Amino acid sequence: MPKHDLIAVLDFGAQYSMLIARRVRECNVYCEIMAHNITAAELKKRKVKGIILSGGPSSVYDKNSPKLDPQIWKSGIPILGICYGTQLMAKDLGGSVKPGKKREYGRTELFIDDQTDIFAGFAKQIICWMSHGDSIAKLPKGFKMLAHTQNTPLAAIGDHERKLYGVQFHPEVVHTDRGTEIIKNFVYVVCGCKPTWTTKNFIEEQTKEIKEAVGKGKILLALSGGVDSSTVAALISKTVGKQLTCMFIDQGFMRKNEAKKINEIFTKRFKLNFINIDASKRFYEKLKGVTDPEEKRHRIGNEFIRVFEEEAKKLGHIPLLAQGTLYPDVIESAVPGLSATTAVRIKTHHNVGGLPKDIKFKLVEPLKKLFKDEVRALGRELGVPEDLISRQPFPGPGLAIRIIGEVTPERVKILQHVDDIVVSEVKKAGLYKELWQSFAVLLPIRTVGVMGDKRTYLNTVAIRAVTSRDAMTADWARLPYELLDTFSTRIINEVPEVNRVVYDISSKPPATIEWE
């Protein structure tokens, strides 16, 4: 990347490492996730201005717990530890960590004892979000207590001289009052970073990289019509013009009339080379009898590439394939070589881990370091229409992963009908932009019902609606009862194959947003 100040988040297995990075980006400071075993020499080579150590599921005394290069503590680079990162800091530098007498989870009152540096400008008390069993029992030499809770005397610690700080709670989550300001104080006050990570700078940098990658050749874009691929289309088109060809592959799992709408948008509103391929039949063949969600994603990802390869041959030699891959896609897929973290795989995204190993294209993924809201800001800067920018995320495998069990044309048709009702009613209620996602899931179960005094034995659908800032965490939406009633009434009355509607009240974690 160009010469931005760089903050490194060293990942110790936390699923929230991306959330930490997101908070740093909110300060307009560039941030990357790096493996916890990176060396001090490499960090210095990359001219890292600050290090944040993530939390993680291990105890610092576990036999195989992740360690840090000891030279990093002596590197002179400011460090902020979070949860596990704080405990590791205490242990490695001569303090001690013990299992807490009482575990601390959830909202907790934090009493601030030192209102300088990371707590500069803070009041004496805030609410923080705790999630730990172990606690620091003894401070390392040179450290002092910065904050405490009723159960944790050393809830925040610091060595001002060496610019080493640690917090036992999680400032990256929205439940911590002024958590972003703690990170901002670390980034600006302690590390001295400048806010140069902006949309305008990103466009300039990516334009240069895309020009170098494409040269005088051609590039093919996997266009879905969502905000990510539409933004990539605008960015690459702005850079190389007619050298770009956009190809929409209709796999048969799109929303109701989606393929028609996308065709109209990109032929009438965008001045792009646009090709629409109906490949639904072959995708259904590939998924015949498949029920495992990971297998679905892999097969869909593989088939996408095969279709692109075949269609690209008809256009002449096109060596490059552009995709709208985002940073959360990479981290959740946990693909070696793509994700420099130790997080476990949550699910394989079809355009990341679902790709075949013998892919014939060289991939161009200009958004793979961005979060969704950064992509939306980028799209607006590039002039992408607002109705595309504000669209709720839709998974690449489409309705195939919102149908639990085997995917068939009949089941897709049922879900398309239900989904259309859900989306239209959410929009009518004025909640579409407030919700991160709102959709329906077709379950592989039938239940007994009664309609017109007759017994029925029909399908069940689940409604899922969540609020989120970046999809790394999400809370179930407290939709009005009247809207839930409308969902149920319309679906059962208008979709003859369904007789029961349920509402999903699971948050992420422990659930994921999508069911598969």
C-alpha cells in the first residue's frame, strides 16, 4: 500500500480482530490484520506505527497458547493489548495472570484511575464490555493501574514511558461507551498517526494498481448487481474503460425478477460492456442431492469459475477476473495465504475459499481490504446510483444457502415468492435502510396446520432481520409486531406451499447472519 501510517492488529484467534481493524479505519488510519507470530523485524520493515494485540480464546498458560516475538516488546513501537493481548503483555513482561475468582461477561461499570493517554478526555466512569475468565494478578515493572471494575482491580494497565497499554475489556464493540475514542487516543495521541486513509486516496491508489495489472489487455468482472460488484465495475470502468467486460451469471438462485432488473440497470444506466448468461440448469445439476452448506458453497464457487472460463474463451484471451471480494469474506473463509489471521473458518465464501485450485484467471480484487460501509462510501464517490449503494447485502450463492437442505427449482420458487413479500413489506414500513439484512429462509420441515377446516401439512419459513455496522457482529432486529403479523398473514395467504412462519431472534455471535 502507499505511504499511509500503518497500525497492525496482531490476531490471536479472535473473531473480532476485523472489528478492531474497522475501528482504526474509522479514525481514517490504515490498518491491517497480521498473524500473531510476525517478527519485530518485519513490523519495523513495514514501518508500523502502532500495534494492537487482539483477544483470543486461549489462556496465556495453555501449553499451545499463541505467543509473541519477544523482540516486539523491545521494539519501541507503541502497543495496545486487548483481553488476551493484555494478559500476554503482563505475563511476558514479568507480571502474572491467574484465573479470576469471578468471571466477567457483558456490560460492566469501569472506573478510570488515570485520565491521560488512552483515557484522555474521559470521565471517571464508563460502561465497558467484558468477556474474560483470567485476570492480571501482578503488574509488570514500570506499569500502573489505569482503570478497575468491582471484580477486576487491573482492568486497564499502562507503562507511559514505553507506550505499552492493555485493557481487559473490549473497546472495539459498540457496547463499550466511547470505545472508539479509546482506540482513537491510542492511534492519534500515543502513536501520532495522521488521518490519511480516505476514499479519495483509495481511489487514486487502486486506479494505479488496476492500470498496472490490466495494461493494454482485457479484464472480466463477475457482476452480481450488488453494491460490491457494482462498485468494482465503476472503479475499473473509470480506470480502463472498454477494456472491462461485465458478465452476470444467472445461477437460478436469484430473487424474484432479479436477473431482469440487473440486465436493465447495466444496459440502460451504466455504459458498460455487459453480458447476461443464463446458467441455471447447470447449477441445479451441480447441487442435485447436496444438503451440506459447505459443499453447496464450494460447488457454486467452482461452477461460477467454470462458466466464466468457458464464456471468456468466446471473447478472446482475457487473463484477468475481477471480483467484489471484501475483507470480512476473507476473514470468515480463513483461507491460508489470503487471511493473515489465526481465526477458524466460519463459512467458505464462494468467491474466496470456494474457488477451484486450477483457476485459469488471475484475480483482481480491489475491495478485499475494505469493509461494507467503506465500499458504500467508495461507490458514492464513484457515482454509483444510491438505490444500488443502499441495497442490503445478498450472498453470492443466492437463495441456495437460504434453502436448508436440497436446492430444487420448486423450492427456489417458493422462497422467491416469500422473499419478495418480506422485502416489499420491510420497504413499505420504512425500515429497509435501517436493517443490515432482512430475508426469509425455507426450512426442511413441514408442520401440521388447518386451512378452511381442512388439515394441511406444509412448509415452514423463518424470517431473519438483523442490525449491524459491519457484519462481524449483528443483533436481531426488534421489528414491530404489526410488521411480523403482516409477514405471516401475507405469506400464509399468498404462498400456498407454506402454513407456518417463525422469527429468528439469534444474534451474531453465537449464530451467523445467514443460516448456511
